[in-house]
Amino acid sequence: MEEVIKQAPDNILIEDIEIIFKKNKENVLDTLIELWNIDTNKPVVNDKETTDDNTFDLSDPLNKWTKIRNICDSHDTEMQSQLQGLRKQ
């Protein structure tokens, strides 16, 4: 049980962990899977004042692909600047 508590998401109460652990017949793997599924199913708050690059709503495919595109674009821009720096030498 202690191992499950150590590996469970931080925002889940120990009492809830114990209930799920008993429900899964004390199977550690099934309990952890269920706990992490509960944690990932919680909605992400998408407040413009608190939103940064690391938080966004994954349930919206357009938002997800926009984020991926922005990451790739920033990577391409950085690689281009590095290659231009090497050419100048």
C-alpha cells in the first residue's frame, strides 16, 4: 500500500487511494492505472491569466496541434540560427 501511495498522483487523497486499492483486490498495477486515469481525466483550467506554455487543454485537438506546431517552429528557428552562426565562422 505504501508503494501505491508513493506513486499515486499528488492531488488524490489517501482515503481515496485505499478505497481504489481495495476495489482492485489489492492489485498494485491496476490501482495505479486507475489512479492515474482519474488524474488525467480532470479538466485543465484554461484561464488566460494563469496559462503558460506548459498548461493547455489536451482534449481540444486544435489546441494540441497548435502547441505541437509552435514547438516544432521554435525548434526550427533555433536550428536555423545555430546553422547560420556556423556558416559565419
